[in-house]
Amino acid sequence: MVAPSSAISDANSTARRDGALLSAASVTVDYPGVRALDGVSIDFRAGEIHAIVGENGAGKSTLMKVLSGSVRPTAGQLRLAGSAVAFTRPSDAIRAGIAMVHQELNLVPTLDVAENVMLGREPTRMLGVAIDRPRQRARARELLAMLGADLTDDHALARRAGDLSVAEAQFVEIAKCLASDARVLIFDEPTAVLGEREASRLLALLKRMRDEGRAVIFISHHLDEVVAIADRVSVLRDGKLVQSFARDAAGAIAGEDALAHAMVGRELGSIYPAKGEAMPQASGAASNAIELVGFGARGRSSGISLAVKPGEIVGFAGLVGSGRTETAEAIVGLRRREGVVRVDGREVAFANPRAAMRAGVAYVSEDRKGRGLHVTLSSVANMTLPSLDAYTHFGGARVDSRAERAVAERWIGSFAIRCARPDLPISSLSGGNQQKFALARWLETKPKVLVIDEPTRGVDVGAKGEIYRIIAELARAGLACIVISSELPELIGLAHRVVVMRGGTVAGELSREKLARHDSDERIVRLASGLSEEKESHA
């Protein structure tokens, strides 16, 4: 990382005198039918990591959009280095030294990796007439290398952003933010799609940026990450700032349970359902709901043999690039496949996800913005789109809008989705509430097999428990579930067994008995890293 510029140093000196580099004073944001922020006053200091936590819809992302110029407050004021500022667009905030990595990816799909990283900050030659491509690639390579991303060779830098996986695209988004050399850096759920190793490297980088004198604002539903790196934590609930925590002289800060209690206003028990409740019944469990034989996504994974019984939850673990998502996409026809897929004992070959859905196999993508939802359509339209045939009359000539709305409202209630106006574009919802819709819309198709990729990405701790309970109940009713997740506690707490992938193949599997051991997370990490499951003993 380059050293802070003199401009950043001067601004930080002013911020130290005034006590804050960036602050919000009584900021309120009103949307149609809902108050997203209600008189929030908060300070962000130079040389500090300030975490913001809260349930979905608590106002976290709205506050960040105000700070970064994407949303203008209905009331209240922002101050930067002691002076009042008013941003009318994101470019105003960027020029003022405020950069943000949004929860939803915002890359230009037709530009390559290097072009996206340096977008708006392109190095030039010939008196500024032409872009200096070698310098552009060199700077992009430097920033991506700091993140530990596998996108640093010339071939990777030339890849179109639209061809990247969600995790790869997240690395590019973060590198783009770092390229700004901003003095205030905002990260909205930056680790949500990263594996444990990649997330650890990013968190270390955030500490490094803090030590350079920048103000780092960090939003995460991973409370263990918050406790590990935050100097201060502020809790939002229903659009209001309800509590703040700071590290004491001994370096301690509030624990995960205290933060969760402040977020939801009540005590939370275990968020994982009892494993026994979701085990497959003896009757009806003899045949496999889905079976893979020598299966793979062509060019990305191969040789995968796996059978999942009705009522069973099988987890898929692995590092970024291990082939988990690509394999799931190949099952439902989003990628070219090799090998055999059998559903209820019958060999199938799906040309697309709709064909898979008709056979009873539903896939919930990790990319809710690109493949999971149509963000310009309403919440109601998104809810019923996969099963639209059930809501049409006269050969599809008329849609029963009343029935559509009724089913959307049923899932809104079941998933506790915060949605004041279901007729508004689903983009108006928080990321976590969008994720709940992405899951509910496929459950409405009543599948026999559900493949879920990162089911609780961007979902708060209280809502996670609700989603886990629903998955367990679906399994108990006979649904076969394949859960892909980068969160090891999620897989260990929810799945009956976990398959670990590495380099496109199965590296090993942990049974229910092994998952119950205290070292189950270490065993998964060892397999994912290419080591033996058991530690070698040294006499």
C-alpha cells in the first residue's frame, strides 16, 4: 500500500483536533412508506476501524450510501474534517476522499479486470491523450496481489468482469476502492462471498489501512470478524443508533452475544436446529433424491460422485476457486457438464434451470443481483417469476395479480422480510431482505432437491436462525438439500455431512459423527488446503 498522501495527513490532523474525520449529525432518510434512518449522529475517526452492525433493514447500508453520496438525506448534515459537506452524487464523495465497496457488485461487465480496478483513475501518456495500459495493468496487479487474489497474471487481468465468479468480482471491487487512495474507506459486507483464508487476508489489510491513518468503516454480519478487528462498534436498530461499544484499556470489546442482543433487542439462543430433527426418515430414505456419478463442470471440476437422500442436508466446503459453485451450476444446466446426474433414480440432463425446476431441482445462486433476482422488478414479480405458470389464466393471457401478491405476502411474513411496499422494485430492499426473497421464490416451486449457494450471504444473525430452521424443516419434510457455504460454523451446525472440495475434485468428507467433534472446522480447513484430515503425530 502506498503511504498516505500529504492531503490525507493534513485532513487527519484537522480530524484529530475536531475529534472526527467524518461525522453524521441527526441524519434522517425517508423512503415511501418507511423511515430508513431516524436522526442518526455518529463519528468516524482517522486511524480507527469503526464497525456498524444491525439486523437487515436496520439502516446500515442506507447510512453508508449517505456517507458515500449515493443517497441525499431528508434531514441532517455531514461534516468532513470539521467542515459541512453536501454530496449530490458518488463522484462528489470520491473527490472528497471517501470510497466505498458496496454490498452489491458494481463492475462494468464488458471491461476487463485491470480497466475496472483503475476506472476513473487511469494513468495516461502522450500528454493525457491515451491510457497507459502497461501502468494500468501494473497498478491493478499490485492492488490485487495485496489482497491475495488469483487475478494477477496478464491473462487474468485481461478477463472481462462479466466472466468472473462472485468472489473474484469482490476482489476487483475491493481493489478498485483501494486504488482511490481515499482517506475514508467504507466496506459493506466485504467478506460475505470470500472463503476463510481470503477473508483473513482482507481483515489484515483493513488493519494496515487503519494504521496508515485512514478511517475504515466496516459493515459485517460476521460478529466474530467485528469483535476481532473493530476499535469501535455501533449498533443500529430500526433506523436508530441504539448503542456503541469501544475497546477498553485492556483491548477488550463487547462479545458476540452482547452485540447480537443489542442488534435484536432480545437474547438469542442457538441459531442451529437440532441435527436429529432434520435427519431423513427410515421409510422413504432408501432411494436417492439426487445422485452424481463421475460428475463435473467441464474445465472446472471433475470426478465427483455423491448421493443425497430425501431429508438429508449435505454441505459443500472449499476455498475460493475450489469448484463448488461451478459444480452446482453444471447440475442445473448453467454450465457444460460431464458425468451423470440422476434424480429419483432417473438419469437427467438439464439444458437450463427451468428444465431442472420442472424435474424438481431448484438452485439458489450466490449472485442474487446477477442471477438470483431481477432488481428492476417488484418484490411480488420476483417472488412468482419462477412459478409464474401457476398464476396465469387463459393460456398465459392474464396474470392473477391478487394471487401473486398473496403468495408474496405469505413469504414476507414467514421470512420476516422487511418490505413496506411489495409493489416497489426489489432493489429498494436491503441486501439481506433481497436474499430472503431469492430463497423464498425457489421454495415456492416446491422442489424435491434444493441446491443453495451461500444461503445467508448478507443476512443478520437473527434471520440466519430463521433460515436454518426453515431448511431443517424442509429436510424433515423430505427435501434433499445441498448447501454451499464459505462459513464453516454454518456447515457444521446445519449439515448432516460435509463434502470438502479442492482444485475441482472431492478432497474428503466429514460424517455427522466427525462434525460433532471439537476439531471439525480444523479438519475441513486441512482438507481444503490439500493436507490430510488428521494431524500427523510426532513421537
